[in-house]
Amino acid sequence: MNILDIIFPRRCPLCDEVIPPDGKICPECIGKAELVKEPVCKRCGKPIGNARKEYCGDCDRKKHFFDSGKAVFVYQGAVQHSLYRFKYANRREYAAFYGKMACIQYARWISRLGIDAIIPVPLHRKRRRERGYNQAELFAKEIGKRTGIPVETKLLYRCINTRPQKELNDQERKKNLKKAFTIAQNIVQLRKVLLVDDIYTTGSTVDAAAECLKVSGIQEVYVLCISIGRGH
């Protein structure tokens, strides 16, 4: 047993209880996290109840700048609590579980797209300094490790320290993110990228980031998030 496993015991990413060093998740927690399954919205990837519908209500009403998106889990219950700890309680190790599950579900999709680089949605430097890390970046690096695709962390920057999106309605979210992102270097060599984040709600954050990337010359932007709400 590694000495670090004694000092900092591994915890289940869903219930946060201590687990054996070789364990990944409590047996009792298997099934608590609902995976996103078909039928899903063809644009954002939200699970929808009607298999005959192509798009969720949100995507029917609005234009997105990203080409299409996927998510690993439905945002509810154990996953919702897990992501809160991942973001705000320094549970950085959860990223390994999220990355593994993302690749189990979507490695073939990512390979088929021919992605040139993975780009995490950035935090503003002030918020990153306060938190100590960017959870989207940890998730991106786990996907990159498993797929062999390079992760670009110094390309897209958040230049405005925006208000937390969860405090705002849909229109306020869009306004809040206007001109929030900027490109820091030449990206001519990139044609297709995978933009990753932790939670997809209305898509305002990834849309703002995708718009910035496309204006800068990237042709196709795909999105992969850890979790997503249900569509209607």
C-alpha cells in the first residue's frame, strides 16, 4: 500500500466514503449515477423522452455555436453532489473517474470526429487562484491521457470574471458571458476541437467559448461535459 493512500485515503466519487486503494467506486454506489442514454437531443446531447424528436426544447429555440455535444451523466442526485465536491471541496481525484466513464461512453465518437485538440473551458485567473485548480482542465487531462489527444490549456482564456451562471436566467447568462473569452495564441493549425466542461445547463458558457474559437478560425467545435440536465 502506498503511504499516500494511508495519509490521503481514496474516496468514492459518488458518496465520498473511504474505499480500498484498488477501488474506484463503492459497490453500493453502482447504479446511483444515471448515464446519459438515447434518445438524446442531436445538438446538445440532453436526454429527451420522445424518440421521435430530434432536438430538445432549448435547441429548438436557439442557435448554438458548437456543432454537437455529449454528456456522461444526468445531472441529479449522487452526481450533483459529487460535482459540487469536485468543484468546491478539492476532490480533484474524482477527475479520474469522470474521465474513465467519459471514454468508456465516447472514445469511439471522439475518434470518429478526428479531434485535433481538447480545450477545457477556462476559469478566470482570480477564481482559479481562489479555488486552486480548474475542474474542467482536470477532466480534460484525463480524457487526453486516455485518448492520446493533446490538451491545450493556454489557448483559450476567460478575460472577464463573470458572475456564477447558476445565479442567472437564460438571457442574463448570455449577457454575462458576452466577450468573456479570448484567444491567446495562433490556432490556425487546429481544425476540430473538443471543448470540455463539468456541467451543461443552457449551453451559454460553451456557446460563448465556441463562438470565440470559431471566430478565431477553428472550423468545428464539439462539446463533452461530465453531466447535463434533462431536455424537454
